[in-house]
Amino acid sequence: MGSSPLLDVPLLFNRSEPIANFPFFSGMTFHIGDVVCAIIECDGRFLIARRTEGRHLALKWEFPGGKVEPGESEVEALRRELFEELQVGVDVIERLTPVEYSYPDRSLRLIAFRCRIVEGSPVATDHEELRWIGIDEASSYDFPEADLPLLSEYSTKISKTF
């Protein structure tokens, strides 16, 4: 960890531990902004990814995606993140209802999209593991709390189509 020449204090950037672990920030919630994620569908199943050790929400299962960068649309961010994390190209089927969620140390707005792969095969470049599961199996996996409303909405939508 480096230090700032102006303040001679440790830099907190690129840290994997929650900001609330630092006394100065204790009790504060950092808003990380808009985060996009994909419910990638194939043959009645969808793709989930297991977060790596040492990251926020380590080893939980999630829908792949990431932060929307300044100047990016939600769909542009989604396509960029999926190419970076999974090496796939996707077509968007539909946007689900965004979820505003606050963890003890951070908050976010999670925006999910139903998608299908149009290029490549998923490779776990940024996750411990990838799995294709059916909606009836989802309750067997430990998802982050912010993902749970998305799972519920997705379950309702696909039950109407099958």
C-alpha cells in the first residue's frame, strides 16, 4: 500500500476490504453507482458465476456484470463487462426492474438484463466458477441480497412464458 505525499496517509484505493473497516470511514456507506448484470439464458437455464475469495461478497453466486463507467450506456457497460469477464457477446432480451440496495459499507443500483449469447462460450476469467442452472435450483445457491429481487422478478417472468 502506498501513501499520499501530500497527506502522508495510506491510500485506500484498490483495497478489497470494506471501507467500513477503516476507523475514519466507520459507519459510512459508499455509493458505488449503477451496476449492470446479465441473466444469460440458454435452453431453459441461466448462467451464474461464483465470486472469488478476497472480494466483497466472496464466494457468493451472482449474475455476471459490473459497474457502468462514465459516458457508457447501461447496455454498453453490460456488453463490455461480459466480454471482459466471460469472453462472450450477447443480445439483450429485456431489462428488468432496477434494485436499489444498501450493504453495511456500500450501496448500489443493480440493473439486470435478460440476455442470450451470440458470440463465444463463457470462460471464468474473473470468477471462481460458472454454472448453468434452472430457476428451480436457484434457492440452493447463496446469492448476494441485492440479487434476490431480480431472481424473484425473473422467476415470475419465465413462469409466464413456459
